[in-house]
Amino acid sequence: VTAPAWHRPASVDEAIALLSELGEDGSVVAGATAHTLLRKQGLVSPSAIVDLGAIDGLDGIVLTPDGGLAIGALATLRAVETSPIVRERAPMLAHAVGRVATVRIRNQATLGGNLAHADPAQDPPVILLALDAQVDVAGPDGRRRLPLEDFFVDVFETVLGPAELLTSIVVPPVPATSLVGYEKFLPRTADDYATVSVAARLDVEPDGAVRDARVALGSVASVPMRAAEAEALLRGSSRRDLPIDAVVEAVTAAVDPVDDVRGSAAYKREMAGLWTARLLRRLAAAPPVAA
Amino acid sequence: VTPRAEAPSAVRLEVNGQARELTVTPDRLLIDVLRDELGLTGTKEGCSIGVCGLCSVLVDGTLMTACLLPVGKLEGHAVTTIEGITGPDGALSPLQAAFVRHGGLQCGICTPGQVVAATALLAEVPQPDESQVRDWMTGNLCRCTGYYGIVEAVLAASGATPGELDMRPPLDERPLDPGGHDRSAHADAGHA
């Protein structure tokens, strides 16, 4: 087996130029955790690797003018988890990212790599969907910004073209009156992939009315998914009387899990409903949010 | 694009304080380079998929996974292995000495990784509580000890003393116990 050519471009533009020439032969690595596992399993065998590790300035975590967050694609999961501004502005993002594997892996894996890997069992995409995150993409035809929801196509597959890079993750400001939570169901070990994970956000009015809602789930479909019907049921309800039974029914109908070592499809379907209900009850019981 | 790395090329990095120029293909994994090229066999390979923690190393002081780390990523970086944690004269670090004194090992295969991981913890959190130790060390599996001795060793190395926390005295201060491993007695003594 011939070793792949190893390229270390110094800038995003240089990386895009390289990838444009390499076409389908080029494979991008950031932290190289998931990519190395895929190589070991023989699922990818690129003839050239474009290592983004020499690109400076793509790992920053900054406040945006509107009070949201812009996270460089090369920020490690550990950097996101421990960032004071992430903990202040989006504490559930810090929490959920901190649930990935172990600190040893989070020190190496990056947020951009985590999303571009498009593994539906990962934690970060689920909380980011609930927070209406967007991603910035750079490629030969320029730059574009799209909702994270439109980014995932299938297992290990995104909308990124062969010469496109995810450069930044943008998290809009979370309203102070929003209730946000993340649950990761781990029946095996603390460092495992979720059997089922769920993130929810309830934007609550001072009188308890739910103005808007997000319900996102992981490990239950070919992509990290939002449960649109469940969100519609929650929208316009009251936090004091959430339509939990109907939401559970909607979530159970929306998910499409597969049998694997973490549970049968039927079990995961039931757990998706159950953990959504638990999360919503916990959010509803949280102390009243300040207006 | 000229394929320039299909043949071995030079990767420059620092290993245990020493500058190295390695002639390897950049996709070679650090675990293989350490063991097969540099003869640093203190770093073990267990699961090979990033789960078990046997191959824990420090990169620029940060805890990482040598079996998931292509050496091409390490150009210009500094790697510390268990051999770099032990003094050049073979003297144990205070943490290593605590592992010995508190029985934080049995068969020993996971021990280099445990020590490297705990070294990183104490560098970041000099006085962790027990839950911080357990949480951090989740990534280092041990199939012999049940983790009691490991957690106690890390706490002891941080300056914690038995009585202050859920810790037994070190092995050399324990009364001889003909009954052997009586965990219930320990639990009663610790949380009466």
C-alpha cells in the first residue's frame, strides 16, 4: 500500500487550490481522530491527505456583533467546552461538546471536523441544530453560509464539494429567556456514542407561553435531525402544560433508527420518545426565567 | 500538484526534550513511530481505536492519543512519553511514586497511559477532587485494579491526604489484612 501524499497548506485559499487539483483523490483532515479510524477500517484510502493543522487563525472563538458566537472550524472540542464565552453565551453547547468521548479525544478532535465527518451519532450537531447554528463554507466558487440543518446529507456525507471547506460555525444569540437542554442516553460506558441523544430549546415568554421550540435528535437517523412536528406541537403551548404525550408520539414517528450494538431500532425509537419527554419535563420544571 | 510524500520524508519534532528528524511517511501513526523507530516502548498499544488510553502521550503538554495521530501532524511539535516523565536517571516522578505507594497498578500494561493522563490532569488542575479525577481518567481503562488505587494515587500526588477524602492509607501504612480485598470494610471506614 502506497502511503498518501501529505500536504500541509498554510491558508484556506491554498487548501482550496490543492483540493481543486486533487479532486476526489484528496481527503481533508483536521484533528485526524475520526479520519484515522476510517482509514484503519479501510473505509477511506485517499492517495493524498490535506492536513489543515498548519493553517493559523482558524481556531478562534469570538463573539459576533449581535451577541452570538463564531467558532473557527479548527477549534478543538476541548477549547469549545472550556471557552469562557461559550460557557457564558451557550452553556449547553459547552456541556454537550464536553460529552464527546474523553478529554484525550476532545483535545485533538475539532468542531469543524466533527461536523464535516457527518456521523449521526455525534453530540455537537444535535445541540447545534437546537441552537439554529449556521456554517460558513469556503470553496473555489467563493464563500457561502448555510443553516447546519441543510449541511448533512447522509451518514458520513455532507453538502461540501470536493474542494470545499467548512471554515466557521456561527451560533446566533440564545435569548435569555430560552430553556435549553441536552440529554445523552449512555447505557454502556461514559465515553460511548449515544444510543439516543436529544437537545431541546424552548423560547419562553414571561407568562410561560412557548413562543418557539426546537427538538433535535442524534443516533436515530442517517443524519442528525430536527423533529419538526414535535416543534410545531410545542410552539404556542405553555411551559406549565407542555403537550408531552403528543410530542413523544411525534418524535417516535419521526425517527428512523437502525439496529446496532447500542440497541435495536425499536428500542431506540422508544428511547427517543422517552428521553425527549424527560428533557422537556426537566426544562419545564426549571426555575422561571428572568424576562 | 506534485505528490511529494509518497516516499518517506523528513518530519521534524521534539520527543522528550530531544530534537528529532524522522524519515517516515507522514501518515505513519505516532504509536508506531515511537515504538518501532525510536525504541520508546513505554507507550503501549491496546485497542488501536482511541478508546483504551494505553497510548496516551502529551503533545505540547496536552493529552492525546498516539494510535490516532499521524506523525505528519506533529511537524514542529513536542511529544512527551512516559519515558520523558520519568527522570533521566530513572527517578520516578512524584505521581509515579504515588502509583507505587497506593497500589495503582497490577499487571501494569495500562500504567504508562494512566500516568501520562494523570500528569496532564495535575498540570491543568493541581488539586482535583475525586470526581474530577474519575471524570478525567474515564479515557484510561484498567482491567485489574478496579480504579481505587489509581484514583487514590492521583489524589495523593496532588497533596490530598487519607481522611480528607475517600482514600485508604498507602500500602506501606496499611495493617496487614489476612482477609485480602475487603471493599465493604473500606467503604464503612471511609463513609461511616
